[in-house]
Amino acid sequence: MRLLRWLLKCLAIFIGILLLVLIIFGVWVYSVSDNIVPPKIADSSALSLQVNNTDGSLQTIGNNWIRKNEYGLYEMYVSGKPFELGVKNGKLSQQLIVNQEIAFTQQIKQMIPSDGYLRFLKYMVGVINRDLPANIINEYQQEIYGISHAAADSFDWIGTNYARILNYHSAHDVGHALQNMMLVGCTSFGAWGGKTQDGSMLIGRNFDFWVGDKFAEEKMVAFYAPEKGHRFMFVTWGGFTGVVSGMNEKGLTVTINAAASDIPANTATPVSLVAREVLQYAANINEAIAIAKRRKMFVSESFMVGSAADHKTIIIEKTPKELAVYDPATDNIQCTNHYQSQTFATQKLNREQMANSASVYRYQRLQELMASNYPLTPQKMANILRDRKGIGNTDIGEGNEKAVNQLIAHHSVIFQPDSLRMWVSTAPWQLGVYVCYDMRKVFATRPVKDSPIAQNILNIPADSFIYTRQYKDFLVFRANKMALLQGKLVDTAATVRSNPLYYDAYRIAGDYCMQREWYAAAINYYNKALTLEIATKGERKAILEKIKEAVELNVKLQQ
């Protein structure tokens, strides 16, 4: 009896200590997750600047401006010191910033409907990003703080305006790292010398980043003239000053491609801000490598860097611990979502990525397309970026992750660094017109009302696919896919009929039947999916597990 009392006493003490530790940990998590302090600003007079409205969509602050072009792209020019640059950005694009945050948070809530889990993720992201400001140079902190003055106060349940805008710059990194979600599964490539029609450099990329259709509706082409460094242009969205696709006035280009990463213990410099620093301060490949080496990152990434000065393109492959450079030593290069350098090619995480993802298949298809289109031109680059087929030109369904064009792209870009030209895609995805910008002419021009700043005579026409019955069928398929995600009614027959060679059409139909307890029908749909080109081993395994579950449930239903 005495022994039992002693054991109970020890258990009570242990539980008490455990509760105390949990309470202390919870207080710490809460405190660090909301502990982002804005930088000190010596001169905040920019906050008094006023936006002038003109006829049409043009708005100005002095010689800074924003406008919407005839193809639906927003175009913005800002200049000045970091905080001033951010304030001007925020004032000119305020509605875009608000709209992007609404779109982003709505999609996150749809993906994670549990309020409790959302709060948990908020604090976990806060813990991971607790030292975020310490890993972002003061110049960019000031600029982001300037932008944050335009953010809406209605999202303070997430955090302060500054903390939110700062954290959004690491959304790519956190989402990719927490579960290797691969929300970014991009494709990029380049050619020069004998592989292009006139010998000039050509670089293309699809930024296949999807967090809801609304998020991609208001794309912006930004032209920056910062107080220090090079002037540059990049494709972005409201409130985001990091770079995912851009080119500077020296003819240096940067695009990023995600690679497989381990779950991080703490934060480092967001990938997009490393790319931004490269674009702003590097004039050649060696300078780009030096900047990338200086910055610590907490996810793995490939930076494709093209340089007019070096007349070639390389890939900087970076992990949280190491950096390597992949130089093909030839006149063409390809990049999907795995590493190619000798340093990383055989590492365990990279081998798993190559074996289990769609990256290698898409890489091989990209090589195939390039080889059959030499010598390349901007139009041929667009054709490759728009390609929806599989290896050997096989039909693998519309929207397959193994295709170069997955029909989810936020944007697609073609660079010609030697002439400082950049073509930017317009909706839908990369199927609309590619609008051509000549950087030298844009920086030398101040727009009048809605007069174009793009070189429209050099635009690449829209893909004829958007005028076909097949495209209309894809929209039917996609509507049903969205309906499943939103818990709405799905027309299973229309889903598979509208995209009959895409395995995911049958997976969607099967999932809907499972929800309705139509197990026999679900099994048939899942089995059909297995006969088609499935994007990843993980998806094939998931379908096999669903078949097993459906069989077991169907047996119980029949008993």
C-alpha cells in the first residue's frame, strides 16, 4: 500500500512537471511567433506622398507609376531608397496587396478548414520564422515595412501588417519545407550560340505555383530603380518584393526551381530574397555565386542564372548546408526539380526526389522538345513552355504534372538577355499572349494615360489551343476538380469524359464515389487510373491504398 502511494505521488509529480513544461513551451511559442519588430526608419516622410489618378488605369507618385495594360498585366515602376521604394510600391498597388492577401488566406482556409489546425500552423510558422528579420538584410526589411503600411488591418488575426508581409516572403520556403508540398514544381531551360537562330541567349521558365485561381489573377511586371545596385524588372504580385523570375540592366537573369528539402529547425533567408539580392547586385555569374554563398537558406533550391556578360547560363544548387554550381559546359541547359551537379546528384534526398517525383520525366521531355526545335527562337521557346504532351509526344491527359505545361502556371517568362527583352505570359496560364518588354525603353519612358509601354509588335500570339473543343473540355474537368476540393457536387461522368487520358480524372471520380459510399464504382475508377500515366510514385501508392480501402468497405456493405 505504501509502495502504491509512493508510485502515485511520483506519477503526480511527473504529470505536474510535464504540464509546467508544456505551459512554458506554449508561452514561449506564443511569444516568439508574434515577436517581429519593424526596423527603425530615419526618414519616414515618404508616408505623406500622395497618389495622383489620371484618366484610365494610370496612377502616379511623382515619376513613379502603375497601370494595367490591355492584356490584364499590371505594370509598375518605383524608385528611391528602401523605405521610400516600399511605401511607393504599397501606395500604388494597395488594392492588389489587399486582394492578394484575401486570395491567399481564403485558399489556405480551404486547404486547411480547421481553425484549430490553422492556429497551430500559425504558431509553428512563427517558431520556424522567429529569427526571420535577423536573416533579411536591413535594406529589404525597410522596403517590406514600407509596403506593409498599405496592408489591410482586417488580417491582424494572423499578425501585424509588417509581420504578415515579411512572413509571406517565406511562404514558398515554409510550405515547401514543412511537408515537401511542392507547390512550386517549375521548369526552366536555356540555349545560346549554335542552339538559337541568331546566336543570342534565350531562357524560358514556367512558374508552376498554385494557391488558388484568385491568387494568379492580378500579376504584375515591376520595374525597380533602387538607390543602390542595378535596375531590374521581375514578375510579381501585390505586396511581394522577392524575385522568382527577373532580369537586371546588365542582362543577368534569375529564376528559381524548388528541390527536395528536409524539415527545417529554424529560419534563414527566404529563397526569393536571395534571388532578389542576386538580381539587384550581381552583374555576372561569379558575382551571383558569391551572393548566394553568403546567404543561409533553410530549403533546397536551384537558381538558374543567365548572364549576358558571360554569354551562358548555369544553375546554382543550394541546400541549407552546401552550395554547388552546375555548368553543362555546352550551349544549352535544363532544370526541373532535382539537382544535377556532382556534389548533389547522388545524395539520398535527391535520389529519392528523382525516383519518386515527376521531375526526371519532365526533364527528359524538355530535352526532347529542345532537340526537335533547334535553332530556338522566342516563338519556339513559347511553344515548348506551352507543351502539354508526354515523352514521345504521347497524350498523358491535360494538366499532368509530367508535362512541361501543367496548366497551373502563375506565370511563364522568356528572357533574351543580350537585348534586355523579356516576354511575360498572360491568362489563361501561359496560353495567352506573351507580352514583350524592352527594359531599356521602359526605363526611358514615362507612360501617358494608357499608352502601351510594351513592344507589342514583338508579342507572341496566344496559343490556338484556347480556341479548341479540347480546351473547353479541360475547363469542364477543372470545374469538377475544384468542386471536389470544395465539397460540392461532382459530375463523375463529365469529369472522365472531359479528360479521358488523364489518370487524375478517374482519381477524382473515384474519390467522389468513395464519399458517397459507391464503393464498386470507386474501385472501377481507381483501376482505370492505374492504367494511365500517373505523375508520381506517391500518387500511384495512394490510389492502390484507396482501392484496398474501397474493397474492404464494399465487403462490409454487402454483409
